[in-house]
Amino acid sequence: MNSKISLIIPVFNEYGEIENFFNDLKKCNFDLINEIIFVNDCSTDNSLDQIQKKIYEFKSLFINVDLMVISNLKNRGYGFSIKKGVSNSKNDSIAIIDLDRTYKIDDLNNISHEFINTYQLQYDLIIGQRKIDNTNTSRLKIIGKTIVNKITNFCFDEKIVDYNSGLRVFNKSKFSKHSHMMSNRFSLTTSMKINLNIIVKLILTEEL
């Protein structure tokens, strides 16, 4: 098993955040993350063209990382896009992050370092955990997440606050083995937790 990570970034109508995201991406630890795959889920804005433009610019600055964008033939969902990115990746370890900058690149670097160096690939999945309160989430969503978390924690004897976190690093082969049982929509992240053995690192991140 190699010690590099492929970063998968699902994209759907993210045009307004792409410039800022690529500026943040310059802080990425490319010693660990040497492949970045954007998966465009048939965006109806100008996301695809903007990503292609930024990838071209980015490659002139960072030559030690492979960047690409692939597209779904029709809108298939968040989970499907991640699965497609994983199937097109070259490394044995995968990271995902949302393009809307809910999570910081520094936190991605942190859990990537822990996955590869601190724990030396002994875990299937490490999750970055958001701070969830009324400063960044609606009251209705807080109630819904609380109910889901309580039921799932009870069933699986865990104490996880954020099952839907879009910041995580995981073992590619384990994911691929169980991916047919995971949702093609946003609940992929929850179903991933149920199907893999994990260690959860608490990383509180604030929306930018």
C-alpha cells in the first residue's frame, strides 16, 4: 500500500466559491496529497469551465500534484460523484472535502497526516468533526442531526456528533468493497461510517 492520498471533491453549482477554494488549496500538503480529482455532477452554472481554468493555472504553480476534472453524464448525486472519483483515483488512500469551504485545508492536512504518519494506515477511516450549533446550522437541521446521531450512536455504541461530515480520509479498498451498500446521495457519509471501522478525531472547524 502506498502512502499517498487522492483528494476527491464533488462539485455541483459551486461557481461562486471556486476562486476562493483554489486560493485555499495552495496550502494543501502536497507531500501527502498528490492527486486531486474534481467530479462535476452536471452543474448548470459555469462551474466546469471555471474549474478547468483554475486547474490550468494551478498546474503551473504546483508541478508535483496531478489535477483533473471528470463529469457525470447526468446529475447523479453527491455519493455517486465520490464513488466515481474513487474509481478514477490512483492511490490507496482517499480524502474528501466539500468545495464550499465548510472545512479548512489546514484540517484536511491534519487528518491526512494522522491517517498516514501518526496511525500509519492502521484505520479504515478518520473523520473531521464540525462544530454544529445555531451559528452555522439551522435549528431544524440541528434537531434532525441530533435525532439521527442518537439513533445511530445507540445502535453502534459510538459517541459521534457529526455523521455527515464531508471531511474525511479513508482506505480505498475497504470503501470500494462496501460502496454498493452506500447511498449515491448525501447520506453516503453516514452509510460509510456504518460499513467501516473507524477512529474519529475531533476537529472543530468554523465556516469561512
